[in-house]
Amino acid sequence: MATLFEKIAAREVPSEIVYEDDSCLVIRDIAPKAPVHLLIIPRKPLENLMAATEGDVSLLGHLLWVSHEIGKKLGGDGYRIIINNGKSAGQIVPHLHLHLLAGKDLAEDGY
């Protein structure tokens, strides 16, 4: 069964896509935790980071690069990247994704 993110990538579920390429797409989070809260989602359906293999190194690097490029444009003077890896870490959708948070002082969040 396709995950929510696979359905978004296939345009079966509407979402505000702010960037996409052959390897990933970036959407706005529907429950933002900061003024800028984006999700960087690989098109390849990896359940989480633990499911990645050595063959995914290039994809993982690309996701970080895309995060960096978008963070530079939308993050002001800084941004935070978060990967929730598994249910006990707060991962809700079983499809690897990176959260990009920006638009406020995140240093006060206690991380």
C-alpha cells in the first residue's frame, strides 16, 4: 500500500509542493511547528533512515543538499533539519522525510 507521501508525489493527494526534482519533493507541513516548516521527501519509498542501504548514499546526500539550498532561500539566518527515525522518535508517516524548520529563533526550543 502506498504511503501518504507516495500519494502526494503521484498527485493523488493534494499538497503545496514548493520544490521537486527526479529524486525528491518538498512540501509544506500541514501542522507547522515554525513559520517555515517544510518536508523534504525522497521519491524512493524508504520506511526510515534505518531502512537505507549503502546504495542510498547518493540519495541521502541529495536530500541534505536540497535541504541546504531551500534553507538558504527561506531560512533567514538559520534553519534546523530534523529526521524522526521510527515511531519511538516521533515518526508518523512510514516514509523517510526531513523536516526543515525556520522563520523564528529555534535556539530557545531546548535542542
